[in-house]
Amino acid sequence: FTDSMRAGRPVEVLDRHQLQPAFSSLHLRAGEPEVEVFSVPSYACQRRTSLENHNAPLTDALSLLAENAELNDEEGRGVAFRRAAALLKTLPSAVMSASQLRGLPCLGEHSLRVRPLTSSRSQLVLTGIFGVGAKTADRWIREGIHDLHQLRASGQVLNRAQRAGLQHYADINQPVTRAEADAIEAIVEKAVSSVLRGAQIVLTGGFRRGKPSGHDVDFLITHPEEGREEGLMPKVKTTRNSYLESKDGPGRPPSNMDRFERCLSIFKLPGAAETPQRAWRAVRVDLVVSPISQFAFALLGWTGSKVSFRPDLRCYRSSDGSPVRQSLMFDFCAASEEEIFAHLGLEFVPPSERNA
Ligand code: DCT
Ligand code: MG
């Protein structure tokens, strides 16, 4: 594992059980000759993380572990692996020896004490269905449903989102390109301004951070006059625009991001199908509406990254002694992202460097 890492080769994880010795070896190599010891600020919002990742073999393995932990409902472990991955992504060069990681935050027991996990291919397949979370997938697996074929044959009652998810499974699990995102932006812009003139639309999420592709396309919508944006989403949905097929997504735990009107939808993108028989492909689109007074916060939040940058901003904010509250990000006014960073005493980090 570490040899591949040194050679810059990707690490293929053939069996999850192999991960245990792989990660223990980070410990075993601690006695090697000194090389540069990395130093990284504690909070991701104080770091710059571009898309250039010098430690992809390690971060890929940690992301896989995080995914597994999440599928097993082990939130704490999931977060720990994601934070460890986020930290390694920010390093200016490849890790050559464990001694370089001495004293770094986030690389705690969780990431170094790895045990075999039991999540299966079936879980990955089933949770790949829009509207299906870990609990539902587990229930189906217990009932003997392991793949899409078995699910279709089972006669399980699916909700509307899940039916759409099953129907568009292949499309939805195929990455969305930047060109597709731009095409969708033009269509969304037209649909939104037809119901609310003067509305402003911004592409957020991974694409705003400069990613060349993503699992969905995220938009933030506002209007320069406070309050005019209210009730916009139902209006957009009822335009019966043939492209915007809204399917409300899975229930999400409440968070301070949920104060905004939001619509998780499946979008029919014309002219993007792989096969000539089909005139369109399905793409996940996440629409969020914010009043102009909170636009800067919403933009910062929905630009992400979700894993590390945004949550760490919250932690950093509360580290000065102010209590952690749901409204943490909203107890001061700011007209731009720059103002938010300045208010928090942080150096501005542009979106392209929030890729932890
Ligand atoms: N977000 C959030 N809370 C949620 C969901 C999302 O704060 N419950 C924010 C953080 C990132 C942003 O929205 C976009 O989310 P994703 O689309 O999941 O992430 P992404 O970085 O755009 O990744 P991808 O490129 O795969 O879509
Ligand atoms: Mg996204």
C-alpha cells in the first residue's frame, strides 16, 4: 500500500480486510529517516485545498472507508475518515512516511485503527437509487433483495422519488459534466425568470469549486428585493416545464441549511443521452432559494465542500467562545462571502480552494 503510494500508483482495494494492515503500516514506518513534517491549521476553513490532490491513493482509500462507515450507520467513524481524507488532500506533496504526519489534527485513532467492515455491494447498489438511504437498503437486503432486478420483481411499494430513482438509475449514477451543468443552468434560468422576473441564479456546489464533473448540479436562487423570492419553488414546479420533473427526495435530518426552500429534483436534459434512441438524460438538480439578506451565507454553505470546509467554519466560529447554535452562521449581516470571512477574522479562501 505505502509502496504503491510512493510510486504514485493508485491503490486498488481488493478486499476490505486488506485495509487493516495497510493502515497499520502508517504506524510501522514511523521510524524512517526524517523528511518534511507537514503542518496544517486545525480548521479546514483556514486551509486552501485545490483540486490538485497529491495523496489520492490515501484519500481514495479513506473515502471508501468513510462511505462504508456511513452505510453501516457509523456516523462518527464516517466523519473521522472524511476529515482525515480532507486533511491529506490539503498537503502540498505526497506523504512519503508516517513521520511526516506527526502532530497533525484529524489523523487520530479512527483513521489508523481500521477494522474490516461488512457493508456489501448490495448496499452500494441499492443506496445508489435516488430516495433510498442506508436503512431502506438494509431492510430490503434482509428481505432478500440485493439488486435492481430483484427489487423490480419484489413488488415492494416504492415512493415517488424511489420510483423515479429506479427508473433513471443508470443516468443518475453517471457523472454530470460541466457542459451539461451549463446547459441545465440556461434552462433553469429561463424557467425561473418566467415565474419571477429579476431572479438571480448561481451555480454552486462542486462546479463552483471548479470540479470538472459532479453527481448533481446545485443552484442557488435569489431576488434583489427581499421577500420576492418567497414561494418561488412551488411556482417553478407548477410551470409544468417539461424539463423540470420535480421528485421530492429522501427526508433529510434538519440542519441550519434547511431554513431555505429547497427542491431536489430529477431533470430531463435534452440532447444528452448516450444512445440515439433517447432524446434526453436524467440529471439530479438541487435548487435552493434564499432571500437576498442571507444570500452570502447560503452561497458559502452551498458551495461546500460539505465534508470539511462548511462544518469546520461552524466549529471555528464557535471556538471563540460563542455558543454553538443552529443560527450560528446568521447572527451577523454580510453582503458577500468576503465579508463573512472578514467578520470571522479569516483570510478569504476562494471557492477553488475549498475542495477539502
Ligand atoms: N450541502 C449542505 N447540506 C446538505 C447538502 C448539501 O450544506 N444537506 C451543501 C454542501 C455542498 C453543497 O451543498 C453541494 O452538495 P453536493 O452536491 O452533495 O456536493 P458537491 O460538492 O456539489 O459534490 P458533487 O460534485 O458530487 O455534486
Ligand atoms: Mg453537487
